[in-house]
Amino acid sequence: MTGARKKRGQGRPVDGESSVGRDALLDAATRLLRDLPPGKVTISSIAREAGTDPALVRYYFGDRTSLLQAVVARIATGLPREFPESPDRLATLTDHIHGTFRFTRSAKHMQRLMIDELADPKHPQARAQTRAMNQGAVDFYAELMKRDGGESIAPADPLFLHLAVVGIADFFASAQPLVEMLAPEGADIDQLARDYEAFVVDMLMNGLKKR
């Protein structure tokens, strides 16, 4: 029928139909993960947030898991790759803990995403990526303590330290309704998050400092 809309296949959308690219879709998914639990971040909601058609999401990423895996990989690029050469091991440890908080704030449901979905054995590639990211943090703590040699940092299990830091950082973000319920009326939640981070870092560093 003349004038009827042509049905699109699974390939790239017709030129001019959408100017949204891969990075814009990652931006949209990251924004949604700041406010929504992972189960509610769907291909349709990501496309809607980006102002495009779900077919474009499928074109670039194939499926939802691959897209969410790409979100985690993108955020992880901001994490340090090289072990810092600073002789101040306490400062290095402090910076690393702050970095964990920054990672959590970048998408407050990111840890839940990795636990609930990307660590699923049904998605071996995503599971391997999630394990590598977290193992990297455990290895960082182990290497830091090895280089310090007990001079300024008290001995601690690197795995337990990683789990403690991630859990403390994640709880403030994932349990925000409870935080808002307990916070003083009219409190600035963003400022409260920064104050909480400073409190936790001070508490951890005082506990880890060699006496």
C-alpha cells in the first residue's frame, strides 16, 4: 500500500531515523541504573531514555546483558590500571577506598547488577568480567600490604577488606529510602553521601593504621 511504513528488520535503523549512537545508549543505561534496580532497566526503558527505538539497542549490543556488561566495563575504565608508585601507602589505601565510593555513586545499583545478573553462570562472559573486576581489587589490597610490609598498615585479609569496603559503600546507595527516612528533614542527600564517605574512610583508616 502506498505510503505504508516499511517494516524494519533487525539491522541498523534507516539513516536519518535516529542520531543516537552507542555512547548515548550507555549514558542512558547508566542514568537509569542510578535510580532503578537492575530488573527494571530493560531494553525498552533504555531506548525510551535515549529517545530512540529498541532496535538500535539490539543493533549495537545484541541483547540486554551485553549492554549492561558494556556499562560496567565503561565505568571500570575510570579505575586505576597501574599500581601507584607513591611511597605513602596510607594515602594510596585512602585513595582506593574513595575510588570505590565514586564507582558506587556512578550508578548506585551497579553492585546489585553485578551480583544479581552479571555473575549468573548463564552469562559466562559477563561473569568472567565481574570476577576479574573484583579480583583486581582484592589483588590490589594484597599487593599494597605486601609492599608496605607492615610498616604503616595493619595486616588484614584482602578479600574481607574488599567485601567490607564494597558493602559499606553500596549500602548507602542501595538503601537510600532508609537513609532518607532516617536523615534530618530537608537534608541534602548528596552532601550526606559525601559526609558518610568521609566518615567511613576515616573509620577504616584508623582501624587499618599500624599502631
